[in-house]
Amino acid sequence: TSILNEFVELTPCVTPGNVSRGGMAALRDFRCNNDIVIKSADKGSAIVVWGKSDYIVEANKQLLDSSTYRKDDEDKIKQYNEDTCSFVFYGWTQGIINQETCESMIIKEPSPGRLHLLSKIHKDKTRCPRRPIVSGSGSCMEGISRHMDMCLKGIIAAVPAHLRDTFHF
């Protein structure tokens, strides 16, 4: 308890950052500029600044690649969510998962996946290729994915050849 008391009595110590107030203001203005897109690079901790029109052209170029993507003229999110709910409810009725798990896997108002691009500056700095990423956050599969991630963490960590992330090398 003496350690706990010392912890409670600690006062936060604010250390100065490495950016001046003027620099912080400039960064805020930069971030609010609607003519640019600021993204992390594909690897490392670099930041890439795109002209917004260039970013949109590149995204459309990739989306129009018929060997990779197929255009669908109807919104299938509702059908996908119904199928996902049926699958999850089946698991509950069969006793594979409990009610709490079942409820946590159901996304009430799913959204479509969102595409964004990451620059692969480690490949070629002048004509760097862009890596498309589709985020499933908020999609009908997010609950199942979250559950599977939780279930598999312990199993994967026990495998000698696993990597947690890039810095785990």
C-alpha cells in the first residue's frame, strides 16, 4: 500500500516537446488543408503527403483494375450482414458459442470497407508504388474478426516462428 500511496501522490510532469508552438500551429494548419492527404508510409515511421487529386486518381486507377476488383452495381451490405448474423446465430443455437459472444459478434449497423493507399517508399522513392488497404472496421465481419483474433492470440504466440509485428525481428 505504501507504493500505491506514492503513486497516487505523483504529480504529472510535462516535458517540452521538440516542436515549437509556432511549429505546432503550422502542423495543425497543414493537417486541416483539404488539398492534401497525409498518410503513413507502408513501412517504417515515415509520413507521406499527397496532393488530394493525385491520391484520388491513383485510388481510381487501382479500383478500375478489373483483374483485381469487380464493380458491383448493387449494395450487398444488408445481405452480407444477414448471412453473417445467420452464421453467428447458428453457432449459438448449436452451443458452439454463448449468447454474450454471439451478441458481441453481431454488428448492428455495418458499413462498407474503406480503401486507402500506403506509399511503398522503401521500394522506389521517385516512383513509389502504392499499396491498397481495405479497412474492414465497422463492416459486418468486424465482430467475428475481433473474436477470432482474441481466440488465436494465445495459440499463435506459442508458435516458435511467429512474428508479432515488424519490430519483432
